[in-house]
Amino acid sequence: MIISDLNKMEEIVNKNSNLSWDGWNVIHLSKSNSAMYKQNGAFVNNTWNIKTVYEPGKNGWNIKSSHLE
């Protein structure tokens, strides 16, 4: 789903504890024991996570609908 409005994206990030900001990028972290073996694994707050980065494009952020709930 494309989110083109910054205010809407801020609202989504504020409502979802798995989402955060890194500059203009939106970061999604999902806990995973196997993340330490993955290229997109990240050790955050003493927990291994799969890290997905959503960079804004010319139309906004193309983020998975499942991350919006």
C-alpha cells in the first residue's frame, strides 16, 4: 500500500510499536531467533529481529498492508 501523506505515515508509525523512524525511512522490526543468520538481521534492545526498511519514493512509502494494523 502506498502512503503518500507524511501525517498519515506518522500516525501509522505512532500506532504500531514494530515501526519506527530513521530519518525519512520507516523501519519495521520483527522478532526472530534466526535473524542472527540473516542478511537483514538486527540486534535491537537485546533481541534479534528481522529489519525491513521502507524508503520513501516519489509517490510515498510503499509499505505492506500487514504492517499497518
